[in-house]
Amino acid sequence: MAKLEGVRERFFKRIGGGKPLSEDEETWLECLGGMPRGRYVPLQYKPGFLRYQARYFKDVYEEYIDCSIVIYRGGRPVGIWPICMYIKDGKFYFGTAGMALMGPLFSDLPKAEGQRDVINSCLHSILDIVEEEEGETLLCSETILDEGASQWIKKLMECGGRTSKMTWQAFADLSLSMDEIQSRIRRTNKYSAAKGKNEYNIEIYDSKDADLDNVFEEFHTMHREVSGRETRNQDTWDIQKSIICENDESNGYSFVIFIRDKKDNKLAGSALFDSTPQTGLYCVAVYDRSKFSKPVGHIVQAVAMEKMKEQGIRWYEIGERAYPSDIDTNEKLINIGHYKEGFATHMYPRIFVEVSLHDKINF
């Protein structure tokens, strides 16, 4: 048995009052689908996305195991918590979908005091495991939108957590009218998207399309040809295709966009978008490099935003906006961030908080 399987068993015994996502996915989806549509619920809380990340990071880290859990109190489910364990460079970490640890999302525990009790229990459980495994300092994160900081981040800071980093995330609020959205998008982006729609044919594929196998094979082939190599294993592509087939009001909505040159019908670009019922994300895309002088990416963004708005998705999370003063940035990341900001209606902060074993006595 791999080391982390035994640690995972200890974790579930210690935390109490919960069931693994792998054994209780129906309840998880009830919690996810029952949350208000206007709430920010990022893709890290979607079971399909967690499956994809688990398979992807198994090839990146020495060991990786998903420990996501449905939290119960008084015999009823009150929240969901996406959490994983992994070993990197011989060191033990907790995280969410292979990255910084995110907090529980409460679906049926409105009182702050109740939420804080659950968070306190969760943190005690993971810090006990970290101590036993001689693990690394916890790196936690949260993107803070209109509702402000959650009880998760407040509890971390009150008990000694230290803000170690902050980044800016670009969002489009799709609850706004199209006129208002258009008024906030960069003028050159609007022009480029409109021009591109005249030069390319646009195709959108989702769970209603019987030809999804061929669509994904064409998408995968283009990605491989443009990259010049196979960038990830076949399982991850199969999982992404299966996520599209799971589209419904609880899972959210996933789709692929193709754009083809009107002259020869050759594929100029393709992109995959995924969402919870509340929040969409730009997942993976590939474009014909010979078309970079033309606005291929701009068309995809514009069409995706229109499609997500039709589905009743509130937030489109476009991605990080890097700046020259950021730590570990470079010109490429800055340029990509500038491009993403051009489609945003809002910029919100994502903060990272470190919690060490020295803080354990405070929880």
C-alpha cells in the first residue's frame, strides 16, 4: 500500500463527521447544486475537476491522493471540502487539487459560530497529521469577492496565520447586462472579437453532441501538434470528455469551442471551458501559431462568455493578472495577464496564508 493511502485512512478517522467524496458524490453534488447561483463557487469544488487534477498530479508528484470530504453535523450534510495530500521532493503537503489548500464551503450552516467550530476541527485534524508526517507549513488560499473574507480565512488569520502573498484575479460578472459587460471590456478586444467572427466559423460542442469522441480527438491532436509533444496522459483527456457528458444543474456546464478558417475549414483554435453551476473557468486552449496575427483567442473568449451567460453562470474566472512587481513573474506572464484583464469586468484579490505547527496551539 502506498504511504498516503494509510495517511488518508488516519485523516478520515480523525476528522469525524464526514464522508469521503468517493463514497458520497451524490450528496456532494446536492450541496454544490443547492448553493445560490450568484455565489462564487470555483471549479475546485467540482467532483469531475478533482478527478482530473488527481490524475494529472499523479504524474507530477511522487505520490498524490484525494481526500475530499462531505462534512456532516447532526446527521445532515452541511458543507464540502476539497482536500488532497501529496509528496513532493520527499516532503508531505496538504492542498486542494494539487495546489494551495482551500477551505470548506458551507451549504447548510449559516451561523458563523457553527462554521468556525467546523473549521477549528478541520484544522486540528490536518495539523495533527502534518506533525505526525513531519510535513511542510500549510499554504492556504482564498479569492475574496463581494461577500468578503470567509470564516475560513478569518480563523486562519486570528490564530496566527501569516499573509505570505497576494495576487489579482480577473473576473467577468455575467449577471450584468451584455451592454454593461461590453462597456467594461477593453475596446481593442471587442473590435478583435467582432472582426474574428466574420473571418471564422464557430462551433460549440457539449453533452448534447453525439460526435464528442471525434471532437475530443481533433482537439487532442491539435494540442499535440502545436505543442510538438504529448504534454499529459490520455486519461486526463478522457476525464475532461467525461466531465462534458455529466453536464447538469448540479455538476455545472462544460463545453468545447472550435474556430475554423472560412476559406479551408482548417481548425485555427480550440478551447475547453468548465464550470460549477455558479462559476466558469478557462481550462485549456490551443491555437494555430500561424494565426497569431489574427484575433483567434479573442473570438473564443467572447463566445465562451456569451455561452456561460446563457447557462445562468454568474462568474467567469478568467485567471491571474500578473504585474511587474509580482514575485516570480516574467514578461510572458505579464502579457498573458494583460490579455486576460481585457475581458474582465472586475479584479479581485487572492490571498495566500501560511500556517505552521507553531500556530497549532491557537486552534
